[in-house]
Amino acid sequence: MQTDQSNFIPILMQIGLAVGFVGSTIFISSLLGPKRHSANKDKNFECGIESVGNARVPFSVKYFLVAILFVLFDVEVIFMYPWAVNFREMGLEGLVKMGIFMALLVIGFYYVIKKKGLEWE
């Protein structure tokens, strides 16, 4: 199959249209939008509570660890759904493969529990 550069014209037109629309929308809204400034409007706003102290306070890495573990185990559960739907067609080979998959999942879960990755302090 031969390709020439004229096949890319519709793609370039779509990219140009998208960039042009976004740029023109931002430009026009900056021209037409209200420009009222006051001391109260220019303050930082967070839930109606006045901020006190430094916003760059470090917090525990446990939050990120639990979030990553949740995504990891959630994705593994997603892989189990197609297996359950096609269980009869896959037969014994599918059962063995899912057994290996589940064994690895349980080993990973056991490792997380041993390392106390799910315990809050």
C-alpha cells in the first residue's frame, strides 16, 4: 500500500481546527470576560478557610503506597472477568493459567501484608 503526503491533509486539518478552536476560545474569553479586581477576589480560596502555614508540608508515603496497591489489585480483578466469561471455552488449560495467575496474586498480597504495606500508623 502506497502512502503519499496528501493522505495526511485531513489529519493536519483536524489538528489545526482543534488548536485554532482552543486558541480562539481562550483569546475571545479573555477579551469578553469581566476584569473586576479587588483584594477579596484576588485572595487564594480553599474551601472557605483561610490558609495558615506552608502548603509544602510533606506527608506520609503510605497514602501513595495504598493507592498504587489498590490500582494493582483492581487491575488484576479486571483480568479475571474475561476469564470467568470464557471459562467453558478455555477448559483445563484456562483453569491452570488462572490458577497460576491467582497464585501470583496471593503471593503478592502476602508480601504486602508481611511488609505491613496496608497498616496505618
